[in-house]
Amino acid sequence: MQIQEFFNRDLDRNEVGFLDPLTRLPNRYGLDAYLKTNNIPFNSDSFSGIFLIDIDYFKSLNDIFGHFIGDQILIQFSQRLIELSLPEAVIIRLGGDEFLILLGNIGESFKFANENGLRFAKDLLENLKEKFLTDQIEHQLHTSIGFMLLQPRKPLTITDLRYVDFSLYQAKRKGRNRITSFHEEVIPSLRNLGSCLEGNIDLSQFHIHYQAQFNLKNQIVGLEALLRWQHPKKGTLPAENFLYLIHQHNQILQFGDFVLQQVLETLKKISTCQKFQEIELHMNIIPSYFQQEHFMDTFQKISETYPLEIKKLVIEFSSHDLPKELSYINVNILKLTQMGVRFCIDDIESSTLSLNELLSIPIYCIKTNIILIDGQIRYEKVIKGLINIANALGIKLIAKNIETFEQLKLLKRYKYKYFQGNYLGQAQAIQTFKQ
């Protein structure tokens, strides 16, 4: 029996609510039922493609136009996926604005299948940009797509879904509105890295590098702590290469404690240097670590050793990682604010939370990810609006990922006052700054 027959058979009977009531596509329950069988492959001697699709900034659209319009767009979006896919494709709505397409028979060789899969993904990316019309309002969407190949006659497993989810995660981190592929030759490397993150971890291989933040006078006003792995065989790896694996291996607490200790120790060391006394230090924290009781216990113990340094610490949350219910983290935020800690929201322009929800956090600063298209800032109107809001509310605004002089020049014209990026200086050991 083919995978398509499995879904059609069970969907005809609509067992256990296998149909999504909004889009009438198979849902996560249907996918879970298939995964539990674990013995029904694509009945083909060819490779199959797995495509995980996410609508960029869909939450913002919902906030602006309301859930009724959002639902109408999801219905049209699912219909467009059906129109763009082959009849034998299985399209599943996983929930929210995330869809999975399983497409068999895309090529008998890896090379040919990969080319066909990427071509199909690019067609999706382009055709899904065509405007959607609801109540005489046109909406233009962008999507992020994770893609991977499935070997001939191989059943889909939960591991495969984790891999394609990793590729989607990478697409979002790289700026969204793009396709990121995950190929099986990467698996041994991921497994190798993952095995190093099991059991007792050699934390001596991990180091904190710092990237400087500058003001209009080209003075260093802050440093951002960035975790690096000095792997014995692969050399220096940035956090984006292994952060996903830290999540997968449930090592968030161990690494969070490690980074927190290192950052506060750095603050203590540099406070003796005259030129560093006014510098603030930014530390990225994942909300799943921050909201743990363990975090507050650890932080309070460490703060007793570093009482002065705490007031120079800025905790950054990526807007990608914030929970839908900020009440889960607001209790700890309030406690730390009273201790003098300040908070920053990174990638603010791509937040899925409304501005009203974000402002429930006592935000000290926000960061925007600057991407230029044809010499203009992407989401120009959004960025201009953020600048006006930040100025009105007295919130510090930092432009990050500056790679060229042209970007810096343009940002100054936009009235930015603080800047960060490789053009201004790459992340490096704190000793380099002190020298």
C-alpha cells in the first residue's frame, strides 16, 4: 500500500478527526497515525521529496486584519498548494501556518531528484508570492521552505521530520523567504556533533566570543556574547551550527548556566579597564531556559558574586523564540528588572507577537536584522515605523548584520544611532578587545 492510499483510506472514513476542519487537508493526527505504522513507504523505486512550508510573519497579518481574514488566507493558501502540486502529492496542515508536502517519484538518482525537488520548491516560493485577495484587500505573502530527499522505498519517520524541521529552522534564521535543503550526507556530521552533546560534555571546548556595538561616533558602547565550539576535528563552529542539537539533546540548562557564568565573569574582568566601564554586555537567552525555576535559582546565586556586573547585563530574546503567552516569562523578567537587568528583543521586525504584547515586556532596546534588496531596506515601511516607535518610547534601536559601507551609510540616513555587524568588526575573544 502506498502512503497516498493510507491517507486516502483513512481520510475517507475521517477516523479520529484526521481532517483539518478549516482547510479539509489531512492534519497532524493523520500524520501521527501514519508514523505509528512505520512500514508504509512511498511505493516507488525513485526518491521522494519532503517539503516543510511556513508562512513568514503570519501572526502579524492575523493581528492586523483579524483571525477571520487569516483563516480565509489559510484556505486560499492550501488551495494554491494543491494547484501547484501533483495529484499524487500528500499535503498536510500541521497546524497554524505550517504545511507539509510529501511528493513521491521525483527522480531515480540523487542528483536528478535533488534538482527536481529544488525546482518544485522554487516554483512554490515564487507562486505563493502571488497576491491573495480577501474582502477586496490584497495580501502578498512570503514563505520559508525546508526541503529534504527521502530514499527510495523508505518509510517516513519522525527522524526525517526532525531533519526537514532543521532545514526550515535554518531558512528562518537566514532571513526567511528562502529554501534550505537538508541532504543525507549532512546526517553523519550532525550525528557526530550530536553524540558529542550526549552525557558528560567537555565544556572546555566551548568559548564566548564578543561582537562590538558602535554608536554614531564609532565608539564601542556594547558587546554581544556569542557561543563558539572549538571542535577538535571541525574547528571553530558558530552557535547556529549546533544550537538546534543542544535543543534536541536537552542540554539547554547546562549550556545556559555555562554562558551566564562566563558572561558575568567577563563583565567583572573588563570593569577594571577604564574604556570598558560604561559598556553593556548583551547575552542571548532562550525562553525555554529563562522560564525554568532552575534559572532563577542559578541567577540569584551567581548575582551574589557579581552584584555590580548585573546592572550592565542586557538579556536578549530572539522574537523567533518568544512564547505565544509572554506571561510564562514575565514573572522572571519582573524579578530581574528589579535587580537592574535590562531586556532586548532581537529580530523585532519578524516578531509573530503584536506590538502591544511585546510592550508588556520592559524593553530597553530592540534589534533589527538589516537586509538590502536592490539597494533598499527590506520591509522599509516596517523599519521606519519601528524607528519612530522606538524614538517615541525611548527604546534603544540597534541595526545588526551590517556587512558593507553602503548599508552603514543608508542606516545613518534612516536615523539609526547604534550599529553591529561584520563590517564594523567580527566576533572575537575578549582579550583582543582589551589589547
